[in-house]
Amino acid sequence: MHKLGIDIQTRIGKIKYKSHHGSPYDRGRADSYYRRGFNPHYYTGDTYSSTRIEKGKMNDHQIAAYEAGYYDNETEGNYKEY
């Protein structure tokens, strides 16, 4: 039996991501909510008051967490109304 890739596991709900403020999952949801576009990143602590880590310094799991947060919110259709 082979192991499913992170992207497939995520889509079928086998991986749970930390969703604390500033995490990759949190930032993905926020970018979708504010319609800022897909741009993987996260913060080492609280958003805007800690170091921002860009995609080039993220590992595959962190990028997958950002993507999961972004697409979870896209699926829900939960967007900021201006």
C-alpha cells in the first residue's frame, strides 16, 4: 500500500492544520476572505507583529497548509463585504 501525497490527504481531510493566528492555514483563509489572491506566506507569531515568511522559505507542508486554508475559504464562499 502506498502513502497518499500531502495534497491528496488534505483534500480528503486526513491532515489537520494548525489554524492559530499567523499560521500558514490562517493566512491562506485570510487572503481568500479579503480576496487578496493566492500568495503563500505565514508569520512566526501574530500576524503583522512578527516575522513574515515568504513562499521561498516555506516547506511543502507549510505551503499545503496555506493552500488548504485558502481553498477551504473559497469553498465556503466567505468573503469580506466592502
